[in-house]
Amino acid sequence: MKGGPYEFRIRSVTDGASLRFVGESPDWPEYFWVELQAAGLECRSRVSAYEPRDVRFSDLFRDMATAWKGWKGEQTWESLEGELSLASTMDALGHVTIRVVLADGLPYRWKVVAELQTESGALERLAKEAEAFQHALETAA
């Protein structure tokens, strides 16, 4: 591992579920781990950090923080190899739902879906933490 450990965590305000980005894989910064914990579920997948499309996962969190008063439809991001996808929505009361799809391997050996809940007031903090993790990825190479 080069540097680290680096981490970024999203914790659901309703049930304690969490999504954790971890920069401690042996092949960091080319790959990082994503761990999902929810009721009766714990899983971990290695996610490729390679991003030729210039679409960073931290951009999703920055876009949500910028639109903290609400947005229409879903805001989405997916890793290049499809191991991780995130889709966020916000209701009229400022409750944010982040749908997580996490898969392992190509072809996928398994695939899980979970939803985490947060509040619009937490979006700026999440954006800053996501950007710090993204910066660690980009500068560790």
C-alpha cells in the first residue's frame, strides 16, 4: 500500500447500515475496497479506481451537496467495471436515499442492493470526505 489508510464512510441515519470506501488494498491506488453492512448483510468488493471518463464518485457527492435543497429524479454514478453503482434521490422533506449496488468479480459472483438514508444537512460533510478520498486515490498513484 502506498500511504494510507484512507477511508470514506456513509452511515444510514435510520438503521445504522453503512457503506465504507477503504484505501488499504494491496493494489491501492489502482483498486480500493468497498464494504457494505446492513441488517443481516456484510460484504466487500474490490472496485477499480481507473476512470477514463473523468466521472469521479466524489462528483456525485459534490453535486448532491450543491443541490442540498433538492433535485428531481436520480443522481447516479457507476464504476467503470460496474462493481459499484450509487443512485441518490431526495424527498420534499430533505431525506436523501442512496441506493447502493455492489457486485464482486467479472462475471459477477454475487450482487447486492441496499439503501442508506441520510439528511440534506449531511451532504456537505459527505462531499468533503468523498473528495478527500478521491484526492488520496489520485495523488497516491
